[in-house]
Amino acid sequence: MEYVPAAMLWLLTFFRIPTATDKERGPVLRATFFAALACTLFIPAVYNTVDPLLGGHNHVGLLLVLTIIVGFWQFHIATILAVFTDQARRRHHLVRGRLGSAVTSACVVVGFFASRVEETNQNLPIAYGNQPGMQLFLWVGSAFIIWVCADIALNCLKFLPKTLGKSFKSGVACFAVGCTLMALALGNRLALGLVEESSTHTSPFIGALNWSFTVLESLAVLLVSVGLMLPRFRESTHNLQRSIRSRWLMWENVVTTQHFNYTSTAPCM
């Protein structure tokens, strides 16, 4: 199941390549690319393979978290550009997001290099969560992602009544719910780290948290992907219908012209 989110995001990235040069839609492409890269690096087999290539000591874990931060920052930019038309409000929200991502990235880097994380472990914050540096790494990064998810969801819900078209409205709703589930999944991960430090909880409870995290993460990625694809799918469908209609009209004109020329040049009996 861990391959499903990565596959969905890579597919979405591929379909959005034509928007790379679009200032309004470009952030979505960058967001899906970084999110797909993060989901790929989070796969245990990929994580354990890439880490030695980066020198070991969980450097791939640092890359993974920074990739997640950049991806969510780009999702935040895309949402602000879609929701707000007033330039002053846009600028205010964009500066806030840029500042938040910069501060979070700096804290994550400082926390990582202040910790001793020699042995490669995919669950980096949980495995080394008892160290102060890793606590900074975990809580600041998690707080930023949860804030971004909540801010995106709230802005999407505010924007929802103004949307036109069923597919676009459904896409915005799916995107908002997906961001909410992603925040819940991250909260689940934080709870798991706290629970594993306590000996009063049994392993079935920890197993349930692990299982629910996978489900929440997969549903979140699925809904975000569907939310981003629905408006694009409708636009592509309209373009296809317009192309077919124009070609049909051109064909009718050709047939009509040929018929007229034939009747005009035919000898009278």
C-alpha cells in the first residue's frame, strides 16, 4: 500500500507538466513533484537504498523532510493564488508562507545536525525522538505542515461557495478533505511517537496507530490527487469536445463545397 501514494502523485505530476510555465498553475506542478519525491523516499526499500548513497547517517531522512516542507509550501502558494484575487492579501499570505517555510527548514536542519542518528531508520523522529535536536526536528516540522494543511483546508472551504461547475466544486472539496486527512495522519504520527515512549500501552494499540496512519496517508494523497485532477479533466474534456466539433464542421464544409462544385460543373441533360 505504501507504493500507492507515490504512484498517484507521480501520475498527477506527469499530467500537469504542460502547466510548468504557467505562473498561476506552476506551483501545483512543483508541489506534486516534491510530494511524489517525498512519498517515494518514504518507501522503506527506497529509503534504505538511497541513504548510503548520501553518506549514511539518515541524510535521506533530512532530504525527505525538507522535500515535504517545500511541497506543502508550494501547495500553500497554489491555494493562495487560486483563492485570493486582491494583490495585497495575496502578498500578505505568500510572505507569511515563505517566512514559515524558511524558519521551519532552518530549525529542521539545526535539529538534525544536533542529533546523533548514525543507524539508518525510516522512522527517524520516532527512533531518535528522545534527543533534544530531534524533538526540534519533529515538532517544528510537524507544526508547519499541520498549519499549512489547516490553512489550505479553511481557504478552500471559504472559496467553495464561489466556485462554478460541479467538477470544480468537487475538486476543491476533495482537496480540502485530503489536506484535513493529511493533518490527521501527521497528528497520528506524533501520537505514535509519544505512545512508544510510554510502557503503559500495549503493542496492539501501537499497531492500530501504525495501520491508521497508512490508511489516512493513502486516503489523503488520493483525495488531493483527485481534487487536482477533476478541474483539469473537465478542461481537457471541453477542449476535446471543441476540437471534435470544429473538425466535424470543417468536414461538413468540405463535403458541402465539393457537392456544390460537382453540381455546378455537371453537364445538363
